[in-house]
Amino acid sequence: MKRFINIVLIIFVLGIIFVPGVKVFVQSTLMKIGLFSPKFNNEPKEATTAAYTMQLKDEKGVNISLEDLKGKVVFINFWATWCPPCIAEMPTIQTLYENFKNDDEVKFLILEVEDNQEKAKKLFRDKGLTLPVSFPNGTIPEEFYKGTLPTTVILDKNGAIAFQSEGITNYADQKMVDFIKQQKQK
């Protein structure tokens, strides 16, 4: 019996390591039990004006300038189609997005950093995600994204970085909804 348990455990660990779908399932399950809760900064840090030259394009090819979004709370998530933690947290971002999708004061930018448009659109369709996917149209400022996936940045209405998280986070949390509402009031 002990040998059987060891074999099952080894197979489970190998599945987590080598099978992306298993990794996504395990990470999603861990998020549901509260392991990856957001950690909030009390002090927003001012982003440089150079950061606001960041250019994006949406899934229809329409250019988006970060400069044009000042005056709004901006939720930016940096992700890639090959990143299991990114995919695992997407349903929680979708849940958060549902709270604000009709709110003109809040903008969501779900930025696929590899510019793999067809694969990103297919993944969103397959997962039933209605998030507004966007793609880089130039360099991404290092103060927003240093290379860790997933990374999320929330800019307050003045353009300061009010929240930044590197790694998987559960955004389907009332604290996050309240945090964004608080940023709208500032």
C-alpha cells in the first residue's frame, strides 16, 4: 500500500511539473482556498512620464495610448499564452472585470506580452473569457513589467502605481473590488 501511495504521489508531482493543464488546475485550486491573495500598498508610487508613452493595440488593431487613459483607474495585466500561472488567474480577473466592465472610470488592459494575437484570441474563446485583450505596440516600461509573468499593475486616476503584483494572484476578491472603488474616489 505504501508503495502504491508513493507511485501515485510521484505521478502527481510529475504531472504538475510537466503537464501545463495539471499545473493550471492545481494553481487555480490553490487560489480558491485563498493562498494567492492580493497584497496592497498604502503608498502609490509615481510612474515616470516616459512610462505613459507606452503604446498598445487592442484585438481589432486599434491603437491605445496609456497617456490617453489618465483620469481613469487602469488595471494592466501582463501575461503570455504559454504561462500556466497567467492562465490560472485569468478567471479571477474575469470576475473582477465583470464588476467594472460598464464603468467608464475603470479600464482593463490584458496585455499579452508575446504579441501572439491568434493564440491569445483562441485561448480567450476556449476559456469563455470576455476580457479586453491587448498587445504591445512598442516597448513596455520596466517600471510596469520587469519580465515576471504574470504581473499586474493598477494605476490610480493620477497615473501613479497604486498596486503592483508579480506572480499569480486571486483578483476575485472583495478586497480588490473595494480597492478599485477606493481608487476611483481619489
